[in-house]
Amino acid sequence: LKPCPVQPWGMAPLRRGPRKAGFAGPCDQAVAFPIRPRGADASVAPLGRRPEAVRKSSSAVRGIGQGQLGSRLHACFCQFQAQAREISGLVEAKGGPVGGSLAEEALERYSLSIGMELRRARDELRRDRWDIDATVRGHHDALCFCLALWELAHEVIVCQSPTASRVLQWYNRHYLEEELAEWWQAAQALADSPSVLEPGSTFWEPLCRLALSDCHAEVLDLLQRSLEGADTKIALLCDMLRRMPSLRQMDEAGASDVEVRQAVREVQGLATQLLSEFPEKHPARDLLEVYAGSSASAFKAGEDVAARWSRTWVEDFAYAHAWVWPDIRRSELGDLLRSIARRRASESIDGVDRALFAVLTMDVPELLSQVTSLREYFPTLFATHLVDVLYFAGRVPLSLEAKGHVLVPPRDWHLMAYAQELVQGTRFQQRCAVDYLRAGGSAAPRRFLELAADQYCASATDDMQLEEAVELLAELGLADSLGVRGCRRRALALRAKGNLAGCLRWASRAEQLSSQLRGSYVSELLDDLASADLAAVLALLAPPGADEPLERYPPAYLTAMLVPDGGDLPPSGRLYFLCQYARCQAARLAGSPTKAFAPTLVKLLSAGAGGPRLSRKVIEEELLPSVLEEDPPALSVEETLLLMRCVRDLGVALARDGAVPLSSAAGEALQLALGACLSRAALRSPLAGPASFGIKPPLGRGQLSL
């Protein structure tokens, strides 16, 4: 499989089509402000890791999705696609959006489940040999980048909750995982020291950083130990902290934007009033300034708490959003980031930083461009699921055009790119590729879907796997083409192994899958098998024991062998001929009376389903000489006449096909045997006379012929 050579979304000039209508993300309009900070070549990567460590193992990053993570993400993907189809059906039935936030909640659960699986995979690697194995470390580092970008996109683009607390919690998880513990330990060691209130004490710096990280309970606990009773001002500060909620508590309580805005204003008002009562040299003023916030003029001048305490652009952004601008909308995050970038113009960044910038500004084309170009950080499975979530969030167009040409939509492009990797893996991964391609919405993934489905069908190694593949093809509407091809492929493979029963069974299964039930392929196959080894074919089609009456076709054993799951046998004349031939031969070998099977052989010959070669074999080996020379005869007058006509037609057919005709001696012997058989049959007929030979008596005078 080779995806379309057109590059993913982000190329210019593009004409963007409509967005997904059934699902919608936050109501704010996205700001397409392209941030291009200085310093494209980074010396230090975000998340505290050097990019070189990941680039060295970039070839191994592709293997991230080959384990349990790929299967778990596939399960999340399939579950959500089913939910999306169900919700879309409700929208179509209602003729408009469904009530409530059913679609938004389903999308948020889907995004959360992907993030949980990424975190689970990362934690599993941390319990493995990631610190000594370079490949495992490469997988771990890549998952750290993936998880950080995914959770930020979830909070900013997918969720509709206030972003200040969410972005700060995201920063704490991915950037301060170890430092928070170090700050707590450093402050705890000095909390009971009598020199804490003296100028220059190192207790307040880690305490302020804990406060900036919204560690509300930890800050209050450290202040209550000894400082609350030793200083009246700190006692007032502790009282304020007890009454105010933390940003995280408001988020967990599900506070709305209006409620968060009101609570933040009250806290900042209390802190500002309390700050005016503190002496200028009091060591707790820095801590109180965190909760008091900063004015717009102070932020513009770079004198706010975020500018004072932050060390990197991402920390500056998280602190500024949480403590200076906690009530801005998502559409204004780009303006905040631009202000941060302006005052940190000398800070160097890398590709991951640009991807984070694109998330914060909700510049989806730039985000997908960065994710696609940074395969050492973001493997294909990550990009595919990210695009899928953005698609249902209404951030990715359904169609694209460039210079009048229709391009592959972004979501379909990534689905095909991921499927290309999956089809090169195990059979289960090939099955996953089919599921991802069937979710596409344009003609391009449909073409790749047929190739992937055919490859999945061809990889079946036993009957159970092939039957499962055939059921999948039926779901995709490809049973009439790919299903028939796969069953015939299996039939030929079993024939090569000498399994004639399996060969005929899958050839019959192919005829069942065809839009029109035909038996031509089974007849041609039986012709080839009979030409190679007729005895083996007759032995296969012979009854296993006491057979049913020869007049009943198909017999139960044949149905059970060729269509064990039910259904009709293919209408193959050659199958009918050889099966009845095998049953008659089995009856003869079992010692049955000749009259029990000879009439059936004559009917077979008269039906003309066996062809000249098989008909000649039946006449020479089954009817001559014993049957025709028996007395009493095994054939009636009518049956003998019918056999004579078949012999005549056989001679004509052999001459027409250029086959070896019957020798003159054999022909004369056959004619004599037929004549003798006819005479004996006529003499023993209860209506012996001219009528037995098909001769009508002459009409008398005055009789009319009706």
C-alpha cells in the first residue's frame, strides 16, 4: 500500500471544505495566528530531555504501535466510530443536532481514553528496562512527547472546561514531575527552622513555586506548622488560604467560566487587600503576590509574577494563564502566547515547541504539519488518532482542493499512512488496517481498503481465519469480488496439498458468495481434477456408507461435505454427474442389483452433464458388457432406446472434438449388445408388440389421427 503522494494538510494554497457537522468542539473560533519564534535550532528539548537521545532511536520509534498499545488504541478507535455512526444516525433521523451534549461528551471520552492508553503504555515502559535498553528508552521518550501533546490538545481543543487550571495541571504533570517533590522536601526541611522569617531565608522560594503550581494544601500545611503561631501576618494569610479554593478544586467541582472568573476576582481582591497590610520587607509578600495576581500594565512591562518566576516559555505561559489571565477565552490564548514569545525572543525552541504553539493557538494545519514532520517524536499511530479526534471536533475539513484539483482529505491521508505501516505487520495488524481504512470518507481510502482486505484474506492460514475474513468482506460489501477470489485462492492451495475435499468446499463457498449462483468454476475445477485422477474424485464423492436413494440429489453427505454451514450447492452439472457416477459405482462394487443403478447411469448420459470423455468412460466401464448382456435385462425398452441415442450423440461429439472415436470392432460390439438388450427388454415387456418399439399400428379406414 502506498498512500497518495500529496502532502498532508498544511500546504498552500488550499481551499478548505466543510467541517464535520455532527460533532463540534469549543464554541470559540480558532485563531490562525502563525507564531514563528526565533531560534529554530534548539539545544535543549522540552520536557527536560535532549532531542538527540530520541533521534538516535528514531528507527525504533515505529515499533511503538506494534505491541499492546496499538491494539488498545485500535479498540478505542473502533468503539468511538460505532458511537459516531449511532449519533450521526440520530442527527439524520431528527433532522438537526441531538439534544444536550451527547456528541461532545462522546468525543471527550474518546480523547480521554486515548490519553489514558498513552499514559498506561509509558508507565509500563518505566517498569521495564527503559534505563538500560536504548530501544525501550526511545519508545519511552517518544511516548512522553506524545502524551504531553495529546493532553494539551485535549484540554485546549476538545474540552469545553476553563483552561487555566487544566493547562497548569498539564504543565505540572509533564514538566515538574520531579521538581514538585524536590520543592516540597526543601520547604519541609526548613518549615520548623526559627530563621524562616529572617531576610534571605531559602524557605520561601520553593514555597512560592509550590503556590505557583497550585499546590494549595501543601502550602497551607507548611505555613501552619510553626509560622502561623509565630507571626500574625502569616496567620491572616493562612486564614485566607483556608477560605479560598484552589484552581484544581474549582475544576474538579465543575465550575463554569463565570463561576471561576468570580472566584478568582474574590481571591485576588482578598490577596491585594492583605498585601497592603504586609510590611515591605516581610518575606511572605512574594507568596501573597502570587494570589494577588498582576495588572495588565505590569504584564506588559514584564513585572508580573509569571515573568519573575518562570524559567522557560512554557512555564511563563502556564503561570501567566493561571495567575495573571485566568479568565481569557480559548480564542485569546494565541494573543497570550504571542506576548510571551515577544518577551522571550532570545529563547531557542525546537519542533516540539512549535507543535505546542500550534495547539495553544489552535492552528490545526500547522499542528499536523509539525506532527507529520517529527516522526522521531510522534509516530504515525499518534498522528492518525490525533487527526481523528480533531476531525470529529470540527477542526479538520472534510475535503480539500488545490488549484482546482481535489486532494485527499487530511484525515483520510493519515488513515492511509497508518494503514500502510500496519499491513506490513502481523495478521492482527492487517485486520486493524482494514478497520482504519473503512472509516475513511473519500474514494482514496476505499481503493486502499480493497488492497488491504485482499491481503488480509490472503494471509489466512486455516479455514477459521479465512471464514472470518470472508465475513469481514461481506460487511465491507466486497464478498462478490474479493471474497470469491479469496475462496478460490484457498481452494487451489488445498488442491496443491492434496486436500480435494477442502478444495471443493472452498470452491463451493466461492460460488455462494457470488452475486449470481453459478457452477461453472466448480465444473471446470472438477474437470481438471478428474483429468488428473478420476479415481480419487470418485472416491471423494462416493457415499461413506448406506446411501440414500439414487433419485435424491444432492445426498446429505455431499451437502455436509461441501456446504457444512448450510446453503445451496452450486448448480454444477459436472458435480451432479460425478457424484451420481460415484454413487452408482459404489452400489455396483457393493453388490447391489444392476437394475438398481443402471437406469440412473442412462439418465446421467442423457442429461449430457458429463461431457464426451466421462460419458465414454461410463459406457465402456459401467454399462458394457455385463449390464447390456444381463438376462433378465436391467434396462427397459425406453431406457435402452435412450441409451442408443446417447451412444449415437457420443460418436458425433467425439468426432467434433477430434477425440479418439470408438474402434470399428468396439462399435460393432456395442451395437450388437444394444440390439440384444433391446430385444430382451421388448420380449419381457408386458406390452410386447410394435408399440414397445415405438411403432404405431396403421390406422383403419374411417379413423382420424388426433
